[in-house]
Amino acid sequence: MKKMAGLFLLGVAALGLAGCGPKGNGSSGEANTDGKKKAKYDLLVWEDQAKAAGIADAVAQFEKDNNVKVKVTEKAYAGQIEDMRLDGPAGTGADVFTIPGDQVGTAVTEGLIAKLDVDKATQDIYTPAAIESQIVDGKVYGLPKAVETQILYYNKALVTESELPKTVGDWLTYSKAHTTKDSYGLLALWDQIYYAQGVLSPYGGYIFGKDKSGNYDPKDIGLDNAGAIEGENIIKQFYDAKVFPSGIVGEQGINVLDSLFTEGKAAAVISGPWNVDPYKAAGIDYGVAELPLLDNGKHMGSFIGVKSYNVSGYSKNKALAEKFVKFITNEANSKVRYEKTQEVPAVKALAEDEAVKKNAVTVAIATQSQYGELTPGITEMNSVWKPVDAALQTVATGKSEPKVALKEAVAQIKSAIAANAK
């Protein structure tokens, strides 16, 4: 998402209305006096935590238009796919739920989500990257509702917009000059591939290559090529210079990074839109911007995350559930959802909406998305996270060199993929 219209084109997409849906096939019920089940609702929807208000009006309209009852339950969206693995077969899962775009491939393989009948005109409502995240082997399995990517947060009391270093190298210089026992310059979780890929990718590192049809090729792994090693050597300079606190490595790293920023001890951090409200609540007067340039002149990259609405493969009311997904993600409802949740919408047309253009965070996300890439949404991606994160952490702690660590990680990834294929 960048340049606003073109900006958003790298992030997402939304969909149009559709119609129809039977009444009385409730997912839950209670006994009538005649002993038969009386439906309490026709659709059960799992929405992200603290986000139900964003779709409340649309849900009410959908109920009225279709003479149905929809129950909305909030759940942490990152855990909904795991809940569906258990609740789906038991008949207690949602008809519609939301998952990260990079889990769509896995969900399809496991039969957790159903294929949708979405025409080209509807697909074109969304930004290319957003709708791409929902397509597996040419079939659509969901519709995007929001996109997110990493951005730079900076403490205005410590560094003004005009003083912001322009490149990663400039940030290293700044950090060396401003790192003391209680203060730091730029902090980033570069011991995790989710964040480090933003440096590796512009130098030529990649997770999976693609075949001639544009599909990910799990046999082509570029995390140990010359570009990835060069990028990791750039990252290593920050750890070698000791401008990152030791506690920023490992599982607790994210807590340390957030605490230092909210305590006013870090000039800037690389994080995502999930920290907009927490940082504000901490009383930090912060600004936001796209990520800095690298010293090779290319923009620092980032993964684009896509949140979507998907129909459960176990739903007894798939037609109505699909209609709901199309309705809830259309342009009008996506705009309302944005206004109430501030999550960047996936609909291309909303890139030029005044409410969107006036929001600094939204603009920063849209701008950075121009340089972002989708997290690979194939099952083999599950074999990547742990080995490569472990490798990056050995580099961060000085226990290994980038070339050695990355090659060992790729060997482990290939081994895991081969084992899972048996």
C-alpha cells in the first residue's frame, strides 16, 4: 500500500454483496415444548478480540436482510485456527472465522476452510497482495478484511521527524552515539525472521522461490544465499556494537523492546500496528514512518500480514456463511470497520478515502507495504520459523557467523520438509 492509491495495492482486497440464506439451520439450539430443537442462531462467527464493534452494524443489517440470526464471539485471531482443529470436528466450531493469511495453505490442506465462489469482479475489489493470500491452486478460500506490516515508531521527545536517520547505517551510527545504561537508539527484533527478512530480502535473500506459474517452490530456499548472508552481516553489526540490550534476544525480546519504548528509553523501534494503542496508552508522544533505507539504496522490506474471513470446512450452513463473508468485507462495511477498529482495510478504493489518508499510522503502513512481501502461505512455511530463528539467535549472541548459521538452518528446514512429506 503506497502512494495511497498505489500504496494500498500491495496490501489487500475486499468484496461485494451477495444474497440468500436459509433460516432455521442453527448451529446451536434449545428444546421446544415439542421436544424439537429451536435454533438460537444460524451462523456462529469468531471475530478478533476487541474487534466485534467494527462489524456490529453490518451484522445487524445482514440479519435483517436475510431473516437470520448471527452470533459473534471474540477470540484471539492467531489462535482461531487451532481452536477450529478441535471444535470443527466436534460440531461446536464457528461457521465463519478469521486466520492469518500465511495459514491459508495449511488450513486448506487440513480441510479447515471451504472454497468460495468468488467472481473476478469481486476479487478485483481488493489489493493484489491481499487477495493473493487467499488463493490456493487458483481457488479462493477467503476474503481479506485487514492488512498489517511493520513500521517505525519514534519517540518525538528523543528524536524529531527531521532528525530521523534515513538509512539503517545511519541508525547504527545514531545508536552508537545514544546508547547508555538507560537509553538506546533504534531497537528491532532481528533475531526473528519475521523482522530480519526486511533486511535480508533487499539484498537478495528469500524464503521460497517461485515456479513459472508463480507458485512457491519449497525446494528453492534462498535463506543461505549470498544476499541473505550479506543482509545478516548488516544485522550482526548492531549486536557486535552492543547497541541492543542483551534481553532483546529470544522469547522475551518483544517484551523488552516494548518496555524500553514505553518507558521512554528507546528513540525508535520497529513494530506493527498492534502497538498503536498500547504505546498511546503508555503516554508516549510518538510519530510513525515507513522503515528506513538500506545502505545499498533499497528500502527495507517487511512481511505483509493479511487477516481474512474464512468459511469453516465443517460448517453446516456454507452458502449462508459465504454470503456473510462477501457482505462483511464489501467496500461500505470495510470502511465502517476501519473507522471503528483502525485496522487498515483491504479494499483498493478506500486508499483514497479522506478518513484513511488523514491517519498517519494508516499512511505509514500503506507506504511500507509498497516494499513488503506476503509471508509464504504454504504448509512448508511451518518448517521454517524455528530453525531460522534459532540460527539468527546464535548470530545475535555471537555463537555463530551468518554464513555458518544460515546454511545449518536451511539444511534443517529441508530435512523437516522432507520428513513431513513422507
